[in-house]
Amino acid sequence: MQQAPLSILILGGGAAGWLTAAILAAEHGRAQGGGCEITLVESPNVPTVGVGEGTWPSMRETLRRIGLPEKRLFTECDASFKQGSLFSCWHTADQESRYYHPFSLPHGYFECDLASSTSSLEYAYAVTPQAAICDASLAPKQLATPDYAGVLNYGYHFDAAKFGECLRDHSVSQLGVRHLRADVEQVEDGVDGHISALLTRDGQRLQADIFVDCSGSAGLIIGKHLGVSWVDQSHVLFNDRALAVQLPYETPDAPVASVTRSTARSSGWIWDIGLPTRRGMGYVYASDFIDDEAAEADFRHYLAEMEGVRNAQDLSIRQLRFVPGHRSVFWKGNCVAVGMAAGFIEPLEASALALIEQSAGLIRDLLPAGNQHMDLSAKRFNRQMLSHWENIVEFLKLHYVLSERNDSEYWLAHREAVSIPESLQENLLLWQHRSPARQDFPQAQPLFPPASYRYVLNGMGHPCDFVRAPRADRQSGRIRTLQMEVQQQLEKFRQGLPGNRQLIEQLIARGQSAGRVQ
């Protein structure tokens, strides 16, 4: 049904604001025949802070749907391919303790369990070729493969600030989004608790039917004006600070990792993201268990031990502070919070940009026909998004409660029952005897599918009696066939897939050549 020509005003730019603007404009914008006037206002004086540099595979469909050519990610956003996450030292402090959470589903996932004859710590290698492909820093596709398609499932790493700029250009030039640069100083109330306008420092009065708050952790409308409370999750997930640094490669042709590397430390963990021009690294920690000086010292010590890193003590490190949690509601009246204005949980598993996708996509799908249906849209939006946030909190907590590290109070505290959500405790008991399944989650479509839980459970050595279930014996012939197919796929991919850096450079060259021709 054709939507009413509502006006939508987005406060704040960056990846959150411009991704939201593009998603809404591609479906409902006037330039696309949807009738909605979409405006984004952002301060010319506030620098953009990227919410993260990692995405999920869902970003491919999002970008395809808004009409952004994939090559622009590589020519403009310093992008690389991401095929999952590699976790080191999470199960134990042993340097050899590592496992993959790849993006591809286990081969034959809906038929039977391929892990029935393998060690739990080798699970990802047994059920998909993707783990070995990531070890070799290979790409998930070839140069001739169409945009947003691949032989292996993938997302991206990119410079979040450059990504926001790319989306801004596409939104304004191709999708008809109106762009204003102004400082918003006041929120004007309307009737029934709705917002009527935003007032700028230069005297503009910006009216709209719906206001989307993408003002970051400031939460200028949803928090400061409407007073929507914050649900603190620090009793479940303790991390509240991060240190970030950018590192050059030792050589221009150094391999670009196809995964986010996550290495656990005694009081936190370190991320390592490979972009074509640099590596982005960070140390995530909890201030209740380690002070800022000790955290920075541990981070610099880790950097100093890395191959090719020189003068680690002189590197410029930036500190970020946050309170892990989310709003009690995300859509109140005619204001919807997206991005860090809605919430932020630590960067483990790169959920920040995925939640922006989910939020903007849900606004798009629930856009009311008029003000008379606003409350109904808000109710459904809040119910779905609260479910997503709870799913993320529990999935991230899973990584900590399964650890056997005993080298600090940080890891011991994460395993105390008082910090573990009741539903997760129940599931862990069930998963000792059967594989995670959809009925274990209240959401019809949980953000993390059961297969993701299986990768983490096996990688962290969780006891899995279901691996030896009688059904596995009955399917042993089919299991051997599927396992053989995994190995055949691996050999084929090893021979045919280019290196991650090689494909990125080819895509950049093709994009630049096309630009010169135009």
C-alpha cells in the first residue's frame, strides 16, 4: 500500500544517520516515487565518530537495496572483505587456544551434524572451508563475480567515517535526501508528547512528522529531551572502555586479514581489523577490574610484541568510554532512536552497524500511514528491537561464560551465576545434550542464528553430548559424504580464489578505470 507523504527529519550524520537516510529514501523517498520528504541535519562543528569498522553479511543486501555499487566501498571507503571472527585465548590463556566463528553456515547444516566425528575445537574446519580460507587470507569471491555475490558468505571491514561520506553522497545525489548543516539548539514540543520541530542556531525551524535521533551517545532528543531511560547492562557485560590505535602495515603488500581477530587478555580483549591501508586495533576492558594506566600499559606491551611494530610506546592511542546498555524504549511519540542514541554494547561481534541496519529497515517497513498509526508502529518497533538487544547481550555473554580462564577476577566474575541471564543459563543446560535450535529463542528471527551459537559452543569446548547421539550413527554415511564435499570445496577454493589484498586492488583498479572512462 502506498505510504502517506510523511516528512522525516534525521538528526545526526555519520554512518548511523546516512545509512538510515539511504534505507528510508530508497523505499519511501520522493525521488523513488514514495512521496516522503527525507531531510538530514548535522552539525558542521561535530566531528564524525565511527561506531565500528566491521559489518555482518546483511550489509550486502542493505547496500544492494539502496543501489550503491559494491566497487564504491573499495574505491572510497578503504574496505576489505570480512568472513567472520577469529578468537584467540578465549577458552584458555594458552596461545594455541583459538577458534573461528565464520559467516558461512556449516555444510549440510539442515541435514545432519558434521561434527559427530571431529574434535570440538576443530569444528569450524570440519564443517566449512571458510576457516581454512581465512587462514590463507583469501577473498570470498573472484573479480568476475557479480556485486554482492560470493562463493563464501562475507561482510566488510571499512573506515566508518569514509563509509558515512560515501552514503551521504549517494543519498543526496541518487536518492534525493535533503542535507542541511546546522547546529540544533532546541527541541520544540507539539501535542500528545510529540515533537513538532527542531530549532537551529541560525534561526531555522525544522518541522517533520517523524524525527530520527542519530545524535550518538548524546541522545539529544530521545534522552536529553524526552527523558527515555537507559537500561544499564554492565551487570552482565562488564566492559566500559576501549583504547584505539591505527597501525601501518610493515610492507605495502602485506596480507589483509579476512576476519576480525579477537585476542583475550587477563582483563579484556583486543580487536585487530585489517583494512587495505592500515590495521585498526583496540583494547576493550572493564574499569572495575583494571585501571586506565594498566590497561594502556598492557595494550602497548601487546603491540610491542607484534611482528613489524616499532616504537609501540610512541603510538597515539585514543580512549573511548561507554556504558553498555540501551534505551528502555526506542520509539517514543514521533521520535525514533537509531545507532548509539539507541544503545551500545561492547564491539565484540561487531553488532553496532548491524543494529543500525535493523533499526532503519524496521522503520522503513513499519512506516505509519499517518500520525493516527504512529503508536502502533512504535509498539511493534520497540518490541522487535528490545528482542534484538536482549539477543545480542546474551550472545556476547556466551563468549565469556564458557571461558576456562582463571588468571584474573575479570574472567571469574563473568562466570558467576548472578551475571548470567536466566534464559542463557537454561539454554546452556539444554545445549549439553542437543544442538542449539530455533525454539531456544523467543525471536522469530534472532540476530544470531543457532549456527552461530554452535560455532562458539564448540570453539569454547562446551560439553556437547549430542555429538554422540544415535542419530549420528544412522547418518554416518551421509556425514562422511558431506565432510568429503567440504574438503573438495576447500581444494577448489584454494586454487581459484585470489588473496584478499589482490582482489581489493583489482576492484579499486577497475573502479578507478571506470571513473576515468565516465
